[in-house]
Amino acid sequence: MIDRKLLEEHNLTEEEYMKIKEILGREPNLVELGLFSVMWSEHCSYKSSRIHLSKLPTRGKYLIQGPGENAGVVEAAGKAVVFKVESHNHPSFVEPYQGAATGVGGILRDIFTMGARPIALLDSLHFGPLSNPRNRAIMEGVVSGIAGYGNPMGVPTVGGEIDFEEEFSHNPLVNVMCVGIAERDRIFYARAGEPGLSLIYAGAPTGRDGIHGATMASAEFGSETEHKKVNVQVGDPFKEKLLLEATLEVMEKNLIVGIQDMGAAGLTSSSSEMASKSGVGVELNLDNVPLREEGMTPYEILLSESQERMLMVARKGKEGEIKDIFEKWGIEARVVGRTIKEKRFKAVWKGKVVADVPVDSLAGAAPKYDRPYTKPTIDEKLDTEWLEKRDWGEVLRKVISSEYMASRKWVYEQYDHMVQINTVLLPGLGPSVLRIKGKKEGIALTIDTNPSWGRSNPRLGAVLTVAEAFRNLASVGAEPLGITNCLNFGNPEKPEIMGQFVETVEGMKEALEFFDVPVTGGNVSFYNETEGKAIPPSVAIGAVGLIPDLSVLPGPERVEEGDWIYLLGWTGEDIGSSIYLKVVFGESGGKVPEIDLRQEKELQSEVIKLIRENQVSFAFDLAPGGLLPNLAEALFAINRGAVLRIKPQVEEVFYLYGESPSRMVIISPYEITSTRVPIEKIGRIEGDRLTVFSHGRKIVDEGVDSLKKTWEDFFHILFDR
Amino acid sequence: MGNRKVKFGVVVYPGTNCDRDTYHAIKEVAGEDARYLWHRDTDLKGSQVIVLPGGFSYGDYLRSGAIARFSPIMEAIKDFAEAGGLVLGICNGFQILLEAGLLPGAMLRNKGLRFICRFVDLVVENDETPFTLLYKKGERLRIPIAHIDGNFFAEPEVIAEMERDRRIVLRYVHNPNGSIHDTAGIINSMGNVMGLMPHPERASESIVGSTDGLRMFLSAAKYVRES
């Protein structure tokens, strides 16, 4: 009955099928085949990535919970900060609004499942160039989807990034990060406790949506992807808001042993993972599962990915109290099974056992592959034409009004970024900064990706991305506590893609070990590939940092006329893979900047020290984009002009637009010197124009207001006129 | 009466999401007393000021605020308002007051058809209401908005009457959403029920960018204490 075609439909190989038969000692039935298909999918099992991910550092002095749970946890200001990033790339291409909306819904559940109230969302979004109307439609749908789900939830979307590369036209990236806060002794895990406890299903009824969503995310798209629409789930933020409140209330009253949200592979993954982690089994009674549609089969009930559903293991005798709380919030909660001593996953439907497999074989025993890989070719290109002098003012205008650097205001104003009243730094500049009510400390959040670097040099790109994320944190005086990551790649069955992945993980490992910061969890998204064309390696690093005292936080409103502008760090001869090249030459490649991690760390700690000594009015880093565009953006926020007198020892293009990593600018009313890091006083805040003299020659003289207008208008003109 | 704390009741509907913020601003920042009122309650628990906070009550399905007006607590709030009690509706709370007929007019979708979250500048047009008595007429305030249905509309004769009676209490300096006569906040003819789209609770502490909203809660408290 199970033939090659059926296996293909389930995305299982012959070898995997043999292994299933070996585990069961018989042929699986169709339901069981479905269970293995999703649980062994790349999306759920990380079968291609696991052996490499295990190299990443997972210990740190602030760490409370590392990888393996719904989210990672670090300690900040005596509280538990729970955070994670997830991709929703495939669904967002098929159906941008719902794909992005349910991506937000899924990551929110990961956070409140741990007992944390979500306090912030950030997104890393990558689309194809906006000259193509289809890419504009995808972006517009994704942005509305994020707003349409995040805003009603009352969780502020405080930051993120948006970038554009040709390869994302058919495979946009939607990576969503959520951060929550819990009490240290009130963190909940995916545990099932002991045998004989009730499994309680709470939330939306189960429908046919999203069946095999996890399998979809584990294969390349062909030209028939439009047909996959039925695989994308539909979100209901109102339901999720109620689920959030009810779940947190059940936790506060200590009524449950463990909890897992029903995300990818729904009821199957949540129940089997909880049981497997606690060394017990589960028996599900499918007749008790609330259904939205008639005539649903056990196969569909077990594999549905309907949104806004939770599975809990109740404390003995607390079933009634749990149901009452959910009912108060207008949500149905039902007992759908129990934990059993025998370590099996059993499902019963209409009095018959429809599936009976070892529980560990679903959750833990998925195959692990050491897929063959080839070392990627490194782009070392450097064209002398790139170095020629130009009208740097005109270039500035072009760069800041390009899609790469134009103000993201059109996007972030559609997101409620202030609800919960913790947003200390508004979006648009540097990392997000949130206060923790009642504490002097704050937390800084950032998410950074740079596919250009990844494309030209995956390993170095990963090192640079980690360094950039931490440099962003340093610009507000924050030190990193931990990171989460989302690794977006093409088809890992191709050795060149696997090579990119392996190199990327090596680069992350090198940087994280150097900075001594742990990975607390994350997500791998493979098969971002359409008709054989893969996305560039795209590593999203989501970092959480601690600010010990918010009262010294730098900010644009602190800057005054006459303040000095200092450049700190090392300016190298770097222009490859820069925004400058993309805008001026339409060139997306070129040699990626080298980085010396010791210098980088010196720079960051020097800036953090100066901020904590309250010597800094405002600070920012320079990559991507380089000195001049980033300074212009800072002036837009400050609402003042500046006069720079620079004496570059390298070609002007490197100094003004190069993306050498270890460079930052600080603005201060004080005389600042450093024994550790090169520091140059390059100018002062003055008037309402941005004027630059290079070796005494005026090379830029632009009105700040007029620059700001072109910078601010780009997305409004594109989408609203 | 002295310095006794004024009791604010913060109404929570399913889908309300600014309840905790409003409670925080009233209790922790303004230093008054606050308690939550559940939508199924029928008793206001001795509240002296009722605040309907922002959010998406009942998911805002149908129309913003349209379902919330049928909730059990609404009857009690109507009686309270008719007896002269102070009622403040913020954002979705304002929409609920319109739907419930406690305030005149209606909310349309923003003229740009998109959700807008940003700080806006407001002008205080009337400083003699219970909610604005600590402000000065003509004073500029910086308070954030966050809504998609904030385009206030009322029939010309209603608007004319409200203008005449100075019942448009707050106006936008730069109209963000298409509201008629730049209206940001209004009060009823009895002068005890006010609705506004901007979020004063989000502008109550300097660490989050502005303290201009705090005096709205302080004004209501002062009014209650002195009456």
C-alpha cells in the first residue's frame, strides 16, 4: 500500500522509510507515515543542521536556558528574558499577509508558552528589488500582516531591518523575533511530568489548514507553488490575545506541569515532544479534539497546523480550575488524552487505535545527516573604478534615498511600537531600547542580517554579522547577554549550499566564542530556493543586551550645538559588498571587509565605557552604509547640521562610504581621548547643513532638511502615491 | 476630602490591550487608586472615574467598538455617566463610547487607510473640562496615537454645535487621519464623558518621551477630589 509516490508526497526517502519499518517492526499505516513525515521533516528535526549546530557555544554567565526549549532564556536585572527568532519564509511567499501574521502568532506562542509576557517583536525582512511590482505587493502584504497580528496582541514591534536582494524575489525572508519577561522561578517548559496526567487542549478548534506546512518548508518551490495556498494557516490575533491572557493566568496559579504550543506538526509534535522529554508516553483521544470542519480524518487531526492552540499537562486534579480560567476568557479547553507509562505515542479514534509508535522515534530519533559539502568560492573582487572620486554630496543623496537606506518610517508607523510603554528609543535608529518597569536597568535588542556579506564570503559574513549585532548594542552602552539566530539557506542536499551552511556556522562559532556569548536557540530555514535558484546565505542574529543604568542612555535629543563628533576605530580599504557599490554601480558583490575581533572588542568596550561614564550624547555604528550616510541619518534625528574636517589617509571612498567593521562615531560635548582605540575629532554639530572638508577642500555641502526629505519620502512615494 | 486617592476603574474587554498601561499610569505615576473592571461585571466597585482603555475589544470584528457596547458593564457605565460620573474613553475606548451613544459622531478608517503609530502635536482647545483643568487653553501637547480607525466624523450641524459649545477639547496640529475639524478629543454636552484618540497613558513619563498626558488623569482626580 505504501509506494514510492506516497513516500514522495510525504517527502520521505527510501532509507528513511526502511528505518521507520525497522523501528516499528512492521509497515506503518498511513497515519503513522504522516507522523514520521512531519516529525522527520527538516523543519521539525533539523536533520541536516544538527551536527553542525552542536558546535556553537551554549554556555554563558547570564544563561538560564539554552537551545532545546521553545525559547532561550537569559537573566537581566533579576528577571528572566525569554527570546527566540523564527522564520516564516515559505508561507509568506505563498500568502504574504497570512504568512507573516501567523509567523508573528507562532513566535509569540513560543514566548508565552515559557511563562513570559511578550514585551517586544522585531522583524528581519528581505525582499526582491522594489522596482518589481510583485515584490512591492509581497512587502506590502508582509508589513500589513505583521501589523495586523502584532498590533491587536498589544505587543510592540519595536525594531528590525528590511533589505533587498534580487534572489529574494521568489524567496522572501520573514524572520520574526519575540522577547518576553518572566520571573526567574516561574519559567515553564515542555514537560509531561509523570504517567496518568491529563493532556488539555485549549484554543481554536482544529481545521484542515496547514496540514504538512512543516513538510512544505522542507522542500524547494517549483513553478506550481501557487497550489500550496491550502498549506498556509490563517491567523486570528483576537483568539491569540485571549489565549495569552488565559495561559499566563493558568501559569500564575500554578495549575500545569508542562506546556507546548501546537505549531508545526500541531498536536503530534507538541504531545510527543513533551512526553519524550519526560520519559513517558501519551495516549490521545482524537474524538475529544475540537474540530472546525466535519469529516476530518485522524491523519488530518494529528497533522493540522491550525493556529492559536496550546497543549498542557495538568497538575493532578486541576483540570476543572484550568477549564474555568479558559472559559472566563471565552476559550474552549478539553481533555484530549493522558500521559502513560509505556513510552509510546498512541492515538485512538472511534474506539480504534489509529497510530501506535515509540514516542522517542518521533521526537528524538529522526535521522541526522552529515551531508556532503564543498567549500564556497570567495568573492575577492576589487575594481579600481570603484575607488574614483565623485561628487560625494550627490552620492549621499542617492544612497540615503535608495531602498537600502531610506527611512523605514512608512513601515514602523504601521506597527504599534509604543504599547506597554517601555519603548525608550523609538524605532529608526540603532537598536531598540526598552525599560523594565521599576528597575534602573534596561534591555537593548537588535536583529541583524547581511546577505551581501554571506553571498561573497559565508564564513566571514557570519563573523561580521555577529560583530555588527554586538556593535549595535554597544552604541547604547549595552553588553550582549545571549543571541538567538535564524539561518536561512537554499537546498542543503546540494553540496555547495551545505558548504555555505557549514562555513556560516563556523563563522558564528568563531565570533561567539571570542565574545563569550552563548546561542540560546534559534531556527534553521532550508530550501529557500525556487526553480534551482537559492537565496544567498542569510544569518539573522538576534541579540539581547543589558544596559545597567538607563539614566545615562545616549540619544539624539541630548545632542547640542557645538558638540564634538569623534570617529573611533580602524578605517580599512573596504568597499566590496557595500551599499555604495549597489547604489552607484549596481554591483552586489566584491571583497567582504576583514575584521580583527580583538580590535572590534576593544572598540565596543571603549564605547560602552564612555557611555557608562556619561561622556556620550549620542553614538552610532557605521556599517552598513559607511560614515557619511550614517552620520546624515543621525543628523536627521538630531535635527541639526554638522561641519566635518577630515584628513583621510586612504581613498576618500573608503573613508566616507566604506564598510570597515570596527568603526563608530560618538558625539560629545567633552574632549575625549583613548589609549586603546584610534580616535579622531572629525567635526562638530553646527548649523543646519552637512558640510565636509577633506584636507581643507570642500567636498560635501548639503542642507540637512532637504536630505531628510528625500530620505523620508522614498517608501511613501512608492506605496502611497 | 484632603488628599484621599481617587478610585479609577479601568475596564477590560476581551481584546483590550492598553489596560495594564492605563492602570500603570494612574496608579504608579499619577499615584491615584486603580482597579480593573471586567466586561461581565455589572458593578463599578465604587469607581469615581471610569476609563475605557485602548485595544481591540472583541477583536474589533464588525466595527471598532461595535460589540463592546453590548457588554454587561456598559449598562452600569451608562447609568454612572447619566448621574454625572466621569468617563474617559481612550482610542478604542473612545470608539466604544461613540458606538454606545455616549458621545456623538462616528469613526471612519484613517484617510491613508493604514494604521498609524507616532507622536503627534495637539492643541488644548478647552481647559475647563474635568479632564483638562490642569492644562492651559492653547497649550501644545505631544502625545502618541496608534490606530487605524481614528478619522472622526459627525454631521455638520453636530460639529457646529460642538464648536459653539467648545466641546472639541483637543485638536491635531497636523491632522494625521482626516478627522473633521482636526478633532482629536471631544466631550459630551453634560461635560463629564470625554473621548480621545491619542494615548495619554503613553505620555506620562519622561523616559518614554513625554509627560504631557499625565495631567489628564491628574485633572480628573483633582476634579473628583474637589467636587
